[in-house]
Amino acid sequence: MKFYVMSLFPQMILDGLNTSITGRAIDSGVLSIEAVDIRDFSNNKHMKVDDYPYGGGAGMVMQPGPVCDAYESIALRCSGRPRVVYMTPQGHTFNQHMAEEFAKEEELVILCGHYEGIDERALESIVTDYVSIGDYVLTGGELPAMVVIDSVSRLVPGVLNNDESAQTESFSDGLLEYPQYTRPANYKGMEVPEVLLSGHHGNIEKWRHEKSLERTKKYRPDLYEKYMAENNNNS
Ligand code: SAH
């Protein structure tokens, strides 16, 4: 899968994703992340890309020209018009379902704003999806873009070593994941639950499902209610 990230601080994206699992996937060619510097498309001799907001008010707004031109330079290299995700606190809140949808794309363009945001006309011209990572305001769209890329990438076949692990995780079945344990079996007097050492797969599955329900009910009652309604299950 190929990600194009449009940003004024492209180095942040590369520094953030060239390590660990995503870094390995980039090295092996399963993922490709190209950070496109919007400033390269400035038509100003000082390389300026922002200006004061019409109507007054605090902060600077990114101008439409460089954003649209950066997009066109990417679109030229794509098969058809690519999906363009604008990271914004005003968007739909990102979730696992959206990550699954985005993972179906061969190419995905992610647009990061900075300062007060981007001129509305640029957004209207190119953006297909408005996505927020939560109800708080950050200085720029780079961290949100990395959040989206990271979560989408781990759903791309070949990125995780073990295909299984993307399927049994929190949210994949509408519930939070069960607790995990590894060696030692006794850590400072704290024992691993007996059932996990039993080798009885049926009992282990049952225990894990119960723990998933228990945690989801405790920490995410909203998800729990939904799961119960959908599974028509009163246990
Ligand atoms: N004035 C804007 C906020 C600008 S924050 C408003 O009130 O809506 C600057 C940039 O950071 C935004 O353009 C966006 O790309 C990014 N950003 C900030 N918070 C975000 C969030 N919660 N989710 C996604 N992107 C965010």
C-alpha cells in the first residue's frame, strides 16, 4: 500500500514511521510512505504558504494554491483520483472500522493542516474524508496522520508477522481484548490464571471471551451495550 502525506513538516512523518513494524514493512516494500512537502509548491519567493484569515482573527491559514498543487502532483502518479483524508478535529472520529476501509485502498493521500488550518476552498476541491483522532486540538495534522497510517498499515497483509493478531484484537469483534500473560508463570507471587496453563483450548477461548465481556462492560459500556444488542445475548 502506498501513502502520500501532504505536510509542511514532512520530516516528522518519516522520522515517526521509519522504525519498528512500519519501518520493517517499508524496508521490505509492503508499505511505501511518501511525504510531500507542501512548501515545495509555494509560488512565493519567500516560500510562504500561509496568510492572515479574511475577516480577521488569530493565527494563520494555509493558502489553497500550494495545497491543491501538491495534490495534483500526487494525483498525476496515481491510478485515478485517490482518496484524500484531511486530518481535522472537525472530522468523523477515527476508529477501527475506518482503518479497515482505508486498508482496502491501494493508494491513500493524507493531508495535514497546521496553524489555524487550511483554506476551505482547497478542502472542498480535493478532500474526500474528514477524520479526527479525538476531541482535542493539536498543533498539526502530522501526529494524527501517523496514527491513521500506523493503524491502517497493520491491517495490510504482510505488515504484521502473524496474520492472526490483527483479527483477535480489541475492536475487531466489537469488544476489548482479553488480558495477556507471558513468562514467568509466577511473577513476584502473582500467578498466571490457571486456565491459560491448562492447554484446554475450549476452556481458554471461553475464559478469554468472558474476560473480554467483563473489561468491555467496565471500561467501554457503550461498546458493551452495542455488542449485546447485536449478538442478542443476555449473559
Ligand atoms: N482551527 C482549527 C484547528 C487547527 S489545528 C479548528 O478549530 O478546527 C491545526 C491542524 O492540526 C489542523 O488543520 C489539523 O490538520 C490538525 N489537527 C488538530 N487536532 C486534530 C485532531 N484532533 N484530529 C486530527 N487532526 C487534528
